[in-house]
Amino acid sequence: MAYSEVVEDLEDFSLEAKIMAMLRENKITRDSDIHVHANNGIVTVSGHMASPQKARQVQCIVSNVYGVKGVKNALTAPNDEVTVTRSAADSVQVAQPSPSGTEPAEKSSAP
């Protein structure tokens, strides 16, 4: 395994831990069974939420974590007639890194 791959894996692991800590602290998500996987800054959230609205709230929370480049929402909810489709899951919020690298990233929508 090359050094750059190890660095990427560590960055993804660190990002996953940061996101899980935020979800555990949030009153909306702390009791939810949410799984988080990061791959080069693109985060996939999966699991089951109480409502479609709460699933969208999770996506919003995760997309605002510094270091997240995009979010693929694979959460399910009861009475959710349509689960997230591939095209919907691929429409992600892309974080633009701040110039200083120390401030939270600004958000912009990606097509």
C-alpha cells in the first residue's frame, strides 16, 4: 500500500469519526442507527430514520462537516414511497475549501 493511500484512508477514517461524533451529539440523530462511510471525502450515510424529513436533516448535518466533499444519502424511512434513487444520491453538496484551510468550507451545489 502506497503512502498516499494510507494518508487517504486515515483522512477518511478521521472524517467518519468526526461525523459520527456530530451525529451522536445532535438531538435529532443521537438515537438513530446511522452508518457512515467516507471515500476520498465523499460520505455515504445509510441506515433507517423515523421520517424522510429526518433523513434529509442527516444529509444536511453531514454536508456541513468540514472536509466533506459530498454526501450520498442512502437512508430509508417508513412511509417513504420512493427511496433515494441513484440520480438523487449522486446530487451532492460539494464543499469548496476555504483559502486559509482553517475556516469551515463554503457550500455550493454541484450538478
